[in-house]
Amino acid sequence: MPGTLYLCATPIGNLGDMTKRVVDTLREVDVIAAEDTRNSIRLLNHFDIHTPMTSYHEYNKVEKAQKLIQQMLEGKDIALITDAGTPAISDPGEVLVQMCRESGVPVTSLPGPSACITALSLSGLPTRRFCFEGFLPSDKKEKRQVLEELARETRTIVLYEAPHRLVRTLEELREALGDRDIAICRELTKKFETVTVTTLEKALEQYSQKEPKGEYVLVLRGRSLAQKRAEEISAWAHMTVEAHMAYYTEQGMDSKEAMKQVAKDRGVGKREIYACLHREQDG
């Protein structure tokens, strides 16, 4: 029988958030795969855990995953931990989990701290619907595409950012999304935890005068549904109703279906579209 991969959530700051189940599992498995063994050894020493460690990180995630899977296929149990929080979330652990699924290796999760969920719950912004973007891409073209998508996003948005990039990211968000409500969460669960509820404009004023320090989670208000609808209606305003109808009939819709869709696009009733068509045709 193959061994099991245990995804073990570790504290994002406060060591008191480590669960007994995670501590017990880290003691019992054969190997612990850690993002940074130098960082994780302090955690293991604190809880008197002496299980052998090996490194698993962004730069060896595929090659090392193959070796770890081979060990699990031979019956060894392995725990995966990240520097802080839940493995496989904005983390190279997702590759290992995917490869375990493909290889038939059992995977289970030991839930615990997550900076994303902690920040979202503290933000005071809507939490029923949200999207998690993690860190914005470093590639300029890819980042621009992501920002364009986020500008249209109606759900609450959660991002991670390092202190040395915070101001630049706030500038890029303001340029792409306009001025939005934002909760800036810093050093979550640690002694100097702060949650600042403000706007992008005011946040830029604050951090242009004060150097950012610590790790940040940004929680942004999504675009309102009313704003989205207004922009969608506005996008059709440059087109005549007749041209708008032709746009759909040329795609294979019959006149009745096209008229219904045009009315929906413009936020009016079908009778108004019918009347406009006749006015345009009459000159």
C-alpha cells in the first residue's frame, strides 16, 4: 500500500495556532517536506519534533515531487509544510498534490491557518463571494492581463504582497481598478498585527510617506453590479439599434431572439427596440 501525503497547515505568525493534530502528524510521518528547512527547523524545535526534513520549493517542485512520490509509493508517509499557512495555496505544493493524484498516492489535508481567509474575515468587506489572486505575476504582460480581469471582477479580491513591492502594487491597482475600498492587513496574528480599512488613494498617500514593513494581505472591494451593468449598457450606446440587431442575426439568431438580446443589452423592453427599429428604417 502507498503512503499518504499530509498537507499540514502551520502558523502564519502566532505559534499558538498550531493544532495538536498537525503536531502529532509531523512527529509520526517518515519525512517532512518543507519549503525552507532553515525556517521550519525553528518551528519543529519549538514543538520538540525530530522527524527528518527535506526541501521542497518553487525551484525543485517537479523533480523533487517525483522523488517524494516514489517514496510514498514505497509506503512512506510524508508531511508537506510551507513557511506559513496552508500548503498548496499560492504555493508549489499544488504541483505535488496534482502529481500525487495522477500517481494514485492518497492526499489528505490537516486544516489550519490561512492568511487569505484570516484577512478576508477581518476586512469588513463582503465575504459571501470572493476571489483569491495570490501574488500578482512578475511578467509585465501577464500582470496587465490579470489587472484587466480584476477591474471587471465583482467579487471581493484578495491579494498577497511583499513590503518592498507594496507601493508599486497599490499604484497599479489604482490605475487599473480606479479608487476602491481596501483593507490592508499586516503581520496577521503577530504582535504588531494591523488592519487598515481605507481606499487605494489614501493608502498611497500613507505609504508614500511611511516605509511599508512586514507581510501584507490586500482585500479589495469588487466592482459593483450596478456599475458593471451601466458599463455594459454604455458599451452598446455607440451602435444603432439596427446595427446591434445585425450583430446577432449575423451570428445565426432569428429576429425574435436578436431583439430580445438587444433589449437585454440596452436595459430596455422589446417594444422600445421594435419602435427604434421602425424609426431608423423610416429615416
